[in-house]
Amino acid sequence: MDDLIADFVAECREMLEALGGEIVAWEAEPHDRARLDSIFRFVHTVKGNCGFFDFPRLEALSHAAEDALADVRAGRRQADGALVSAVLAVIDRIGEMVAAIEAGEDFPGGDDSALIASLEPGVEAAAAPAVATTHDGSGRASSAPRTIRLSVELLDRVMSTVSDMVLARNELARRLRESASDVPVDGAFERLSSIIAEMRDAITRTRMQRIENLFVALPRMVRDLSTELGKQVLVDIEGGDVELDREMIEMIRDPLTHIIRNAVDHGIEKPADRLAAGKREIGVLAVSARQSGNQILIDIHDDGRGIDGQKLVDKAVANGVIGKDEAAQLSHRDQLALIFEAGLSTAAQVTAISGRGVGMDVVRSNIERIGGIVEVDSKLGEGTRMTLRVPLTLTIIPALTVSIAGQHFAIPRSAIEEIVRANGESVTLEHLGGAGIATIRGRRVPEVSLATILGLKSQVEANDRTLIVLRPAGGDVYALSVDRIHDHEELVVKPAAPAVMATGLYAGTTLADDGSPILLMDPAGIAEVGGVKLETQERTARIAESPTAAASRAAPVLLFRGLEGGRRALRLAVVDRIEEVPAAAVREAAGQLRVQLGEAILPLAGAAGVDLGTDKVRLFRLNDGTNEIGYAFAEVIDFAAIESDVIHAELPGEVSGVSLINGEPAELVDAHWLFASHVGAAVRAREELVCRMPLEDPWMQNMLRPIVEAAGYRVIGEGSEADADLIIATQGAELPKDGSSSTIWLRADPEAAGKKDESIYRYDRAGLLMALKSVAGRKGK
Amino acid sequence: MNELLLVVTIAGERVALPAAAVESVVELDTLIPVPRAAPHVAGLSALRSRVLTVIDCMRSLELGHTNCSDGIREAAVVELDGHHYALIVDLVEDVVEELSAPAPVRAAMGTGWERVSQGMVETEGGPLLLVDVAALIAGVETKAA
């Protein structure tokens, strides 16, 4: 009997939890049949079970609620505010009673008749209690997946057994490799391996729970609070599918509740105040969860009145939390952070909900106890954002394993922005006063060596290392150099011992597949220990970027392997992004290959005459400012740069020339030709015109060249041997005699020097275009 | 019933660990160092699917350090605050019964021993120093802070 009661209690609790959101949704939309049905199902289940267990009070309550809801279902009655509130009250009472049963206590005192009476329709003629129970409980199972209850210890034990099994499997694999291989044995072993892998996967997920379980109760809570306070609040929840360890969910339940109560109580204003402040009368409370690096971020944002930092400071000074001098030096952020000090609350009066000043400090200490952080940001009059960052310990995270001096470490993959070779073409490493600076495609990022930070002796030369560009949660990018990169792995991270965590470098430990422990690095910790200043970084990086780009004559290109296997390069500037589509998205339509990318259908180049197979197709999305085309490729090789020593193709086509890139020849894809031949059929076939200009002049290279190219010329540098149809030069420059070419002289002065001066002012765009056209016209004939 | 004690040798000295605190005695072979951790943290090791934080007891007692490069070391596995530690010892001898409650040692001991001492206990084999496992794990640094 006790077992049965325990099952009943568990079932009720689960349904109650799931119901919280449903009821509020039902209130907003009383005609929503699905919600009504699920609430009805709940009271119906409770009623059915009560008869069996002999809980007369529960039975009377659930029976009354069932009757009322049955009337609504049958259309005899309309769901109104009064009914919803009454049903809510009944469900709450049922919840209290279920809790009492679970605890083995007597029912809370009180009379239920008032509750039952409130369910009666107010003015309507008393409808006959039509308990035409045509509704059986069969629909129940469909509402939620079937569940059983297990203790976490049992799960832990299963999990550790499975881990042992994986290790045993690895041991067996080693033995098998050593002995002479036997095909049937290998086959059987392979099958065993895949089963174990699957099992491990499943069992690890048993500990994980969607954060939805925590969020599902929020709408109801906010509804009750706002009703009580006479406010209108809309709850917007996002990211319920983020998975978190069960225990972690329990740990953040109270802090989250507290923050939300605060937001509704203190943050969001009364409707009249909101209107007066020029806001919509309904306040919005947005709660979202997402995974970021080795942390889960939970954002609680309200658009209420915000926190008055100065008021907090005044109060803190008055309470003696901080001194006056200290107070004057606080930044806005520091001022807001005072809210977490014990004994501070800006609420003018203490309410029943919150505001006794014993809240936020408790919230902070609770979150910090599980290794998390609470952050607050607020704009007076506009709202407040609270961010809970809780660690992912015990959760599965994808990580990259790297090695330094033979020892392996793991780095959370989500913090990794890109991986480049230190000796790659687009990367340079410099040392300024001992500090490392890496320049990656014109972007300056601080560089730290993991070997130096860890105090390990690396056998690998600085230039042969690999740079991992990291963006820690909430921080800015930096590059971490490591000896070697190994593998992507899914790791189950466990908290490390305090003595290990004290280094500030590690986020936890984990076991590799071969059973040896691996330390998981904390990207933010590395930056801190490595002395990287994360906050000031982005600005300096931007400043560094522009002069580098302007000073570089070399055009950055993307080196890749085409589908037909050729090594090719494409100017980086025309590549918008890289997409991956199923091969089925590519088809021949209206006379050419086209690819579907979301809503858009783009012409596809680079795939003509190549069998795409059935797998995924990767493609560059090229953009010339107005049109887009796709260009299929096999793989990206590197970012590189070409100097102007390009051997141009004889005939215009997809490939405009060949050049040495990273020591090997690569075909340069002519983006202009691609657009010309794929976008708009009106492009007439004509001989390409060649224009020679001094490309070492940055102005020519960056400003003039695009205009000339847009006019249909191919641009070559002065060093090029090719015949030019047109020469562009700065006035006064010396030119080799070339009778066949036309020459456009450019002058820096807006005013012409005299009547015979045929030069064009360098910013006279119309004049330039006219000159370009006239040369093209002459040649075209 | 009297408490059971695990008699081990650390730095050539026979001392007692509360046997109830010790989960198992293992032989460590591989040791993964933890760069930048406190010196008495010798590294990490795996016992079945658990990660053990390996504590060099000699270091913790400021009595030099154990040479971990020569392969297998004996260690006592203990659990503290949900984390598992392996305490490297020279030798694990025996389990004996405690015959008296710990009494203060009134003679002057080395500073390291002083820090981890829980007193002297009588056993059949004579008096032994009862070592505080938590203090051993904490090492010198936390004490100084």
C-alpha cells in the first residue's frame, strides 16, 4: 500500500509541475481545449486515485473541480477569471495535501467548502452536476512520456560501471591489436564497442535534465505574484532545451526564484506608472538559458524601472558597508554590484514578496557555492538584467584535446573561435617587451603560450606551434599557442579537487578514452593567469586592424580545393560566408545549376560536370554587393595572400590566372567572370580589357581598382609583362613608352593646370568612368 | 569497539591513519602532473573511472619529496568533501586496533608533523602518531594563508 501511495504522490507531483504553465496559458486563452483537457485530466486522475486510497477531502475537492471543468468542456459554462482562480486555488490545495501525504503528516487544517463553493457558477442557474463520465483516464499516458523514479545514487553507480566497462573495452582493444587478428572476433568486438558507446551515451544523459523542468513553474509563479501586486507581466522563456545536471538544476532553483520575485516586485512598475513613463503597460520578463563555453548562462531581464546605482551607494555608505571615499570611486558596474552586499535593498518599503534586504546576498552566495557567478546590469528607467553563470561540471561538453610537452589537456570547444598554424601565411608572431602578439589576417590578438603558463618545457619551436584563438565567456579573444592538436572529444567533466581548482587554470577533470585523467582548461582562467587584459583588448585590436589592411599590398585570398580537385584561390573580400547544404539542394534549373539556401536560390558555380554524390555540399556564398552566387568546393586549405606576380590566363574564364601561394601554384578564380557569367544573361561576350596601374600605391589599389574592375577591366600591376589596353598613372609619373595603350592621367588637384591638361581629378568619378568607357568603346570595335 | 587504524610509513616514520577514512589501498602507476598546482599535489591518477588527486605526503609534511618517476607507488585512497585523493606513502603495513583515545604529544615534533598531528594513540605495537587526513591534503599553502 505504501508503495502505491508513493507512486500516487509522485505522479501527482509530476502532473502538478507540468500543469503550472498550462493553467496560466489556459487563463489567457480559456477556449483552448487542449489546456482545459490536461487540467481536467489531472483533477480526474486525482479523484480516481483518492477513491481508491480513501482520502475523502482530496476526493471532494477534485470532484468539485472536475464537475466545474466538465461543464466547461461540455459547453455549459464559460471559463472566466473567477473560475480560473477557483480552479487554481483547488489545485494548490491539492498540492499541499499531496505534500502532506508524502511527508506522512496530517492534512493542513481548514475547511474546503469555501473553495468548493467558489467553483460554483456565480449567477448561473445551478447546473445539474452532470457527472456523465464519458472521459476515462486513457488519454493520460499521452500527456507525458512514461517515467519511473530512480535514486541518483543508483544512476551514479550505473554510470561508473559503464565507465569501467569502457575502460575494460579499451584494454581488450589493445590486447586484440597485439594478438593476431581474427576477422569474426574483430567483427564481434566492433559490435560490442558500438553497443557500449551507445549505452554510455544513454546513461550519461540520464543525469541530464532539460532546464525546462525549472522554467515550467515560472509562468504560474509570475502570474500569482503580478496578480497580488496589481501588475501585468508577460513572461518570455527561451532556451528550455539547454541540458543541465539534475543536481545543478536543484541548486539554482531557489536563486532563480528569488531573482524573478525581485524583478516582478521591484523591477516592473504598476501599469499606471509604466504608461506615465511611456512604456507599454504590460511589463516583459524574459528568461533565457544558453550554453556558453564551460558555463550555462541564465539571463533574467525585465524592462522595469532599473536599479538606481547612486541610491545603492548612498545606502551602502549609510549602512557602513563602504566608506565615502571608496564610494566616490565606484564605477557604474561596481555600484550595481553593491546589491549583492548583505543588508542592502533599494525598496522603499518592505513587502511580503521581497525587499527585506536578505535576498541578493543569499542568491550570490548560493550561486558561488556551486562555482557560479551572478552579474547584474541595469539602466535606470529601462530595466535590469541579471545573469547567472553556472558551471557545467558533471555535464558533457565537446572539447578539443591538445598537448604540451607530451601531456594532454582539453579545451572546451565552444570557446574556440578558430585554429591557425603559427607559421601560416596570414599569421605573424611578434614579441613586445616579452608579451606575445599574434597578427591573424590583420587582427592583432594577444598571444600566450600554454607551455609558459603551465611552466612546461615545450620541445616545439614557437613558429611550429598551433594557435587556438579563444573567446572566453564574457571576455575578449586571445590566441593560445599549443604544441599539437589532437582530437575532438565529448568529455564528461567532473569537478577537480580544491587544490587543483586553486590554480585558477582548470575547469575540471575528465577521463580520456584510454582511462587516463585529462585536465580541462578554463579559457578565462588561462587569460587571467597569462596576464591577458581582456577588456581593453577589442578596441586596440580594431585600431590595429585598419593600418595593417591599408599597408598591405597583398590581396588576402582564401585557398581551397575545388570539387574537381584543383588548388584554387578566391579573393577573401567577395566571400560572404561558407555554407553547407545537402546535395539535394543543388539542381539544374532554368539552364544552369542552382542551389537553394534557405529562402534564396542562387546560381551555383564550381560544380559543373562534377558528381556531387548524395552527401553534403559545401559552398562559398559570394557577394558582389547586389547579387549572390554560390561556389561549390571540397575543402578550405588556408587563408593566404598573393603578391601581384600572377600569370594571367589567355582567355577569360573561371580562372583568371595562376600564382604561387604558399609555395605551390594555385588557380585564381575570377570572381568578376563568375558574376558576369552567372548573374544576368545580358552580359555580352567580349574580349577582356587590361588596365595597368601602379598597385603599390594604396590609393590606387584600394580606391581606384574596384572602379576600374567594375568597368570591366582586368587590373595588372606595373611589373606585369602583359599588354595593357589602358594605363592609369598619377600625373607627373614616368611611364614606359607604349604606343598602343591609352593613358589616363590622374591629378591630385581638383583644378586643371591649364587648357592642355587632359588629366582627371582623382575623385571625379563621372570623368573617370567616362574615360574608362571611351577606351573600352574604342577597343570593343 | 575501538577504532581501526591503518599503519603506514611516511618518510621512514610509522604513523596511523584512521582506517574508516581510507577507502582502499592502491598501487599507482601513471601519474598525470597538474602544472601550477600546489607542490604537494603530485598529479592526477585514475582509479577505475574515478579521478584521484594524488598527494605527495612527504611534500605536504615538508620532508622532501617522493620520487614518482620510478613507477609503481603505494597509496591510500581517501574521500574528502566529495573528492577522492590518493596519499602516497612509502609502505602500507597493517591494520591495528586503537587501544586508547588520542592524547596530545607533549614532545616537540617537526613542524610538518605538528600540523597534521591528531595526537598519539596506543596500539599493540606501541604508540603511533595519528595523522589528520584533511590536514595532510591541505598541505602547507592553506595553512600559511
